[in-house]
Amino acid sequence: MITKKLFFITGSLFGMFAVILGAFAAHGLQHSVNAKFLAVFHTGVDYQFYHSFALLVTGMLMHTFSTSRLLKAAGIAFIIGIMFFSGSLYLYVFTANKLFGMTAPIGGLSFIIGWLLLTLSFIYSESGK
């Protein structure tokens, strides 16, 4: 079942792992990969961090205002986006397999859809009129 708790938990965990992965990049990975791969890894960490907050905000909106299908769909889109965008960038850095890099746009599209759904949830919301 998709609940606000799911978004609080996943947002918190994805945020925690973004900090861990960022520290790993700064203190360990920089000596193992070239500058291009390090930049790719940092992009994955950055987007994971941004969308961890988007998940937390989605959970808060569900808690405060509504449990609309649009908010639930937005949260799921953010989760899919983190997994496909950031996850594929991490795999690309560790394997140098370009196939992983080519799946990142699926995650990017999921992020865009998540933000659109979040916007639509405000437009169609009964709260705050």
C-alpha cells in the first residue's frame, strides 16, 4: 500500500545514502576513477539528494492536505527516478558499461513526471482554496 509513511521512509533512506555516497566520492572514489566518472557520480548523488527531499515533501503534503492519487503517483515517480537515474549513473561509474548510462534518461523522465504530477496535485487540490 502506498502511504505517506512509504515516502517518509524512502526519502529519509535515499537522503542518508546520498550523504554516504557523497562522502565516499570525496574521500575514496576520487582516487579510483578519472574526473569524468567522478563528475558523473556526483551528478547521481546530487539528483538523489534533491529528490529525497521531494519524497519527504510529498509525504508531508499527504499528511497535511491530501492523500490524492496524484501525490501518490508523484512520490512513486520520484522513487523510480532515483533508482533509474542515480542508480544507472553509479553503475556506469563502477562498470564503465555505457548501457547503464543510457538508462539514465528513464530516471530523468520519471523525475519530470513526478514534478508534473506534484504540480497537478496542487492545481486539482481542494485544500487551500
